[in-house]
Amino acid sequence: MKKIFLIVMIIFTTQVTLAQVKKINGFVSDAAGTPIPGANVNVQGEANGATTDFDGKFTIEVKSGATLVVSYLGYETRNVVVGESSTIDVKLNSAGSTALTEVVVTSLGIKKSKKSLTYSAQELKGEDLVRAKDPNLMNTIAGKIAGVAVTKSAGGSGGSTKVTIRGNSSTTNNNPLYVVDGVPMLNISSIQPNDSFGSTQGGNRDGGDVIGLLNPDDFEGMTVLKGASATALYGSQGARGVILLTSKKAKEGVSTFKVSSNTTVETAAYLPKFQTSYIAKPGADESWGAAQRTPDHTRDFFDTGVTQISSFGFSTGSQNSATNISYANTSSNGVLPTNSLSKNNFSIRQMGKFFGDRLTVNANANYTSQYVTNRPTSGLYFNPLTGLYLMPRGYDFNEYKNNFEVFDPARNMMVQNWMTNRDIEQNPYWGLNRNKSKDGSQYMNGAVGLNYKVNSWLSVGSRYNYDRITSEFDKEIYATTQGTLSHPNGRYININNVSTQNYGDLIATINTKFNDDLTFFANVGTSFTKTSLNDETVLDSDPSGLGITNWFTLHNFNSNTGNYQNYGFRREQQSVFAAATFGYKNMLYVDVTGRNDWSSTLANTGNMSFFYPSVGVTWLISETFTMPEAITFGKVRASYAQVGNDVPAFYTSPTSAYVASNPQNINPTVGPRPGTNLKPESQDSYELGTEWRFVNNRFGIELTYYNNETKDQLLTIPAPSTNAEGYQNYAYNGGVIKNNGIEVLVNARIIDNDKFKWDATVNYSKNNNEVSGLPEELGGTVILTPAGVNSYRYSLINGRPFGVIEGINLKKDDQGRVLLNEDGSIQKTGFEEVGNANPDYMLGFNNSFKFGNFFLNFTIDGRFGGDVMSLTEAVNDKFGVSQATGNSRDAGGVDINAVYAPGTTKAGQAYAGKYDSESYYSQVGGREGATGEYVYDATNVSLRELALGYTFDLKNSKIFKTANLSLVGRNLFFFYKDAPFDPNISLSTGNGLQGIDVYAAPSTKSIGLNLNVTF
């Protein structure tokens, strides 16, 4: 009986003891509520313990009444007694540098402690993306990230943005990879210009990019990964750098409704200067006639643009779920008459936790529709600016504005009213109303992700993402449009593009400690990316034309010659990868990564596989030695990596391609050169850096040096017409592009008190670029933008930087005197280097002031060195409409230091008097003239962004949580500029048309109001 009683008592005691053990879910943060990853949570007096994950959360089983000891390097340790509650929130007060606890989002969306990074990664907060909004969020980061050049499109609202990280490194593609929440995004443009003259199929138009379709209010921040070490886990996709966007997530126990309204007015700026003193000769279409005052009609042509961006966001979170829903609308009327944009964004994101928080499920869906009417074009065709600028002076522009079409009894219809039939100009209002274009884009994205926490140190996650972008271009061209552009009965163009991307991955994450001194963090995974880009269907009534005048339908085409369908790009990439970080005593970290890709575009090469490794080390000096009190934090880092870039689709498996301009030739556009196996580009990258913070983080500086060498560039040359394969061009590997440079990031809290705060950041970057190894059979030169009949081309040349501008100069003797022919005409050179599109260095200066409830933020952006060319100025000069031609006529001609060339009867004799203005500018100006005379220093310093506002005091409000109102501006003025146009505008995000202005729509400056309210 006693034994039975003893057993019962033991069981009862055990049950009571077990009943006292409970599961605790906890959250550890700093004083501002920012999660602290890697914090230690130990039970006082026991071996039991846990570590917080990268969201600052932990789970531990402990008895009621026990004491939890929560600690983290750089913070004061806290003791927390376990009570009846099953949840614990712990805030740790800083005892030192916040640099020790900062968390940054890195490759694949993985959060890492910033102190452990072995490479450069710069962050922007969400407010930096929306403070002074732009329809394309990438335009808002200009001047804010060291080593990143951001160039706005000349295509106006809805245009794409050219972003280059640490210089150009590839002959095929220099655009970065965009990643949203760790998943690579399909960022594609349906078309990018690469013709300085202008396309006859709708003009040089920018099809926009997908990143410009996103809603900037959906994101809580951005991280820019610049070097190969930072992007190695993305393999060939990340070879040009990676830009990571992190979506906003609902906070536990908080529900918010946010409303944002941004309204700005825009004005055309930095227009060419025109003469108003001379008119055209009778019947002439150039303005070289008699002296007569005429009004400047150009400035009144442009409208005041208005852009309205409204955004609504709702979020709510609980312990086991979170929901984010957003909608945004953008409507814009551009400075060009009839140009307008309408964009709608819808987004929903849902997170749920199951099985005691072990399983986390994320799902999101996004949809964007955008429609642009009369998107601005560049070049000389289908561009209203050519007619506007070049109209022969002496005619009444308003007469042509108000009567851009007149009735023609012979054709019994309205026809274009214009005084000239030059192929490069039409009545601007005819072009806007009777050559009207419509661009439509629809972007759809859906994703689902699962993450299962197997135990305290292992979790396994999987994601699937689908992107789809459709683009449509529709243009109705009425009869009597200039004959180079249209059939006498009119022309109809309809182009549809479809692009899709499927992405999936499976990743295991390990986060553990071998002992108190040695930590280990690793990711092992596999992924696939299947891409189909720009599958194109083209309906074009040219060259056969329309049967019935101005009836724009496929049924009215005289033939199907201009109609075709082509595949654009096909690629499937399969990958395995692994990354590991070893930490020793929170002061030494070693990173090792490896990725192997198998790419379908390397079919038939004998090796579809390529491997890219990286290794890096970081040493926290301030945690190793006792530093002077003024030094808060210090570290040095070094890394090495290899990345690459596989070849475009169909290069190794050539396919037939139909081109309307040559319908009889359907041979493959390009194929491998006989005896050549194409292989991926390969980049070797070295990076050294150091970071220091002083006076309790009031001042910080980060220095980075990098050296990249990209080999095996993909080159193409014309194939012999008799080649057995029938290829139009041969492709092979050759050439090296080197980039090396330094980046400096300085930040300081200059003033910090209760009433007034002043934070400033300066970023500086200098990139040196050199091309080498181009085959001698190409003359050591690769032309990226062919000249055609123009005196401009963009080229790669051995020994020179990527981005040489070639043109034609005036031929001079060794004393710098212009050489003249026997008849006095000016001699000119052949093509030679006249400029370099790359800046020598870039400088950004960001300031943030806070005085009570008032705030002021502004960004000054400077680019120093480099050159740009203006074909606009050249053509304006030839037509006699520029201010320069008027000034020269006022002066009686052009002062010219010239002599007659050797071999003439007057050899060595100086030219006497002034050179006739019309003769001079007819030879020097024009698109085929001496374009070297139209190269300008690209140096410029601008006030890129401004926000001056007030935050309302809502402490006693039961409805509003926060509200602020600000005056905002973008591109308000230049402190310094030499070029006659905005040199920060690009005609293309591709490799061509850089550093050139060809009748681009003028840059705009905008000012308006921004209101943000949270309920």
C-alpha cells in the first residue's frame, strides 16, 4: 500500500511540475521598437536558452516565476520574470553603437546583421521614395546612393529610367536586377530607341519599364547591392547589381489606414534658344532670309503639366495574421499638348501563421494598368518638336495651330496644312491630333511563400512567383502625313508584346551557435527562372498601305507584308546555391557563397553549366580592442567574387526572324561564328572597405574600393553573305571591360537637441572604366549605335572608356586653324572621338532639418565631367533658327580662324574677313555636319528634390494618428550647367544613344503639395 501511495505521489508531483512549465513567445527590440536579431534569451540558473530570429522573435519553454536574462552586445541586459502571460515584449536600452544591431535585407530577401556584411550595401527608407513623388520611383533615388547613376527618360511620365551601378560592364545589358521581397522581378521594356535619326514605325519611343509601374507607397525600404560579392547568390541575373525592394508589413496588434495625395505642376525647362530677327526667303523652308522681327512661338507651345498621385493603404495585424491592401491612382497631363497618363495600382498581401507559429504562409497579388496618350518621342520622325523648332520664320505659327488641317476638294477630305514637305518635320498639331498614339501596359504579379520552422535553428521555405506584362502600341496615321512616314491613304500600326516570368525556389536556413564564441548562419537552396520576353505581334499597313483612306482596320490592309509575329526571348535557368557566414566572438565574420547555374541559352555550346563563388571577411576592430571614447564603431572588410552573364536567347540555337523592312530575308539574325563556342561573360570582382562611427554615432564614414574585370564580352560582326548557315551576323566572345573606383559615404547628425535637428549625408563616387581586347579585325572598335547618315555614333574603342561619342570635327592644321578647300568650303574629318559620356565623378548631398513640427529635406545632385552632344542644336543651326545664327548675322558673319589647305592655290593663306553665316552653318550644322562643334561639358549640379512641411500635433485626436503637409519640388533649378539642355535626360535605357540629344522632349521642373494622413 505504501508503494502504491508513493507512486501516486510521484506522478502527482510530476504533473504539478509539468503544469508549471509553459511556452513563451517573445519579442526583443530596441527603444525605438526595431527588432534585435540574435539576442540571447537565457533562463537564470539553468542551461535552457533561445536566440531571437531576424524579426526579433523567440520561443522558449520555461516555468512560471523563472527569470529570463535577455542580452545583446551593445545593449543593457534586462531580467524579466515570467508571469501568467504567454507573451513577453522586451525593450533593450542602447549601451553603445547601434551599428552593432542594424539589420539589412540582402540577397534572396535574407535579413542579416549589417555589422557582419563583407560587402557594400546601402539602404533607403520608404520615406525617401515618397517624399517628393515621381511616377517612376527610381527617379527619386538620384543623388542618394553612392556609385549609382540614375538618368531620367526623355519619354516623360511613364518613361523608363536608366540605372547604372558602378559603371557599364557589358556589351549586352547593363541594367540592374530588381528584386521584390527576395524574388527577382521581371523588369522589361517593350521597346527602347537605338536610332539617332528616328524610327519610321512610330518614332523613337520609350516603351516604359515595369519598375515604373509599381506603387512606391507599397514599400518600406530599398537596399542597393552594388558589387559581385553582394549579388553572387543571384548568379548571372545579378551581374550588374541588384536593387532590393521590401514591401510594407502590418504590425502585430495595429490597424492603420493611410491616405496620401501628391499634386504637382510641371513646366518645360531648358529649351533651345531661338533667333527672332530673320525670316525665310520666299518659298524656302530654312530661315536664311531678310532681317525682320518675328515672335518666338516655341515657348507658348508647351502646356503647364499637372500630375496627381493618390494612394490609399490599409493594414492590420494580429499574433497569427497580417493583411495589407493598397490602391493608388496616377493621372498626369504632360507639358506636350495632348500627352496624358493614367495609372492604377492594386495590391493585396496576406500573412498567416499556423501550428504554433511553426508554419508561416505569405501570399500577394498585384495588378497595374497604365495608359499613355501621345507619349513623347525623340529623333526626327513623328516628333512634333521638329516642326515646332524648325518652322521657317516669317510664317504665322498661330495660323497653322488653329488650322492644322484644311479641306482638299480634290480628295474630298481634310488634309495637313503645312508650308514644307521636308521628311523630318510636319505641322506639330497635325502630328499630335492626326498621328495620335496610344500606349497601354498591364502588369500582373502573384506570389505565394511557405516557411516552416523545423526547430530553433532550422527553417525551410519555398516561394513561387509569376509576372506577366502586356504592352500595346496603337497609332493611326492619317492621309497626307509626310510621305516618308505614311502611304497616301494613311497608315495603321498596332503592336502587341507579351512577357512572362516564372520563378520558384526552395531554401533551407540554418541559424545556430557551435559554442559561445562561434556562430553559424547558412542558406542552402535551389531555384528556377523561366522567362519569355517580348513575344511580338505586329500589324502594319505599310509598305502596301490602306485600301480606303483613313479606315484603320486590319481588313483594310492592301497586303499582309507588314504583319508578322516573332518570338522575342526564351530562357530557363536552373540553379543551386549555398551561403554560409561564420562569426567569431561578434567581432570576426567570414562569408562564403557558391552558385551554379544551368542556362538554356547555352544549348549547343558543350557546357550549359557555370559556377560563381564568393568569399568575404569582416573584422570589427571596435569589438576587438578598447577604442578611444570618441570612436563608437569601426570595421574593415574585404571580398572577392565571380559573377557572369549568359548569352541572349537564340544565339546558340539560331531561329528564323521576320523583319518587315526586308521580308524576303528570314534567315537568322545572328548565330555563332564557325568554330566558336559561345560562353558566358565572366566578371572577377575585388572589394575593400571600412566603416567608422564617432561620438556615439553622431558622425560616420564608409569607404569602399572596388576593382571589376568583365571578360568574354559578346560581340557581333556582319557575316559573309555567302556563309553556309545563312546567318546575317556572327557572334563570338572577345573583349574586356574594366571598372575600378571608390565610393565614400559620410553621414552626420550635425545638430541634435529637442527643438532642432540637422542630419546630413554626402555620397561621393568615382568610376574609372576601360575597354580592351576588342579584336583587331574590328579595328579595335565596336559600334553600338550605327551612324547612318548622321554624324553621331556611340562606340567601344580599345584603350578608351565604355561610352565614346564619335562625331566629325573641323579639320585643322597643327596651329589649330581650320582648313579650307579651293572654293572656301570647310574641310572636315572622318569619324573620330569627340566626347565621353561617362562622368568623372558623382556627388550627392542630402539634408534633413527638423525644427519643432516643421521639417525640410533637400537633395543636391552633382555630376562632374563627361560630355554630351546635341543634334538638336546642330539641326537648328543649319535651318537658321537658332540664336547663334541670328547673333552671327547681326555681327556680319562668323569669325573663323582658317587657312587654305595644302594643295590649293592659296595654300597657307589666311581667310580674310568674316565667313558667311548661312554658308558656315550649312556646312557645320545639320545632322550630317561637324558634330564635334556641338559637344558640351556634361558637368551639372542641380537641386534634385525639395520638401518643406509641417507635422500636425494630433495627440488629442481620436480619429487621426499622424498627418503632415509639405511643399515639394523636383528638378527645380541648376546651380551650374554648361549644356544647352538637361544632360541628365537619356534617350534610351539600352547601351546606345547615350550622351546625345535629338529633339528630346524638354526636361521639366515641378512643384506642388504632398499630404499624408494616417487614421
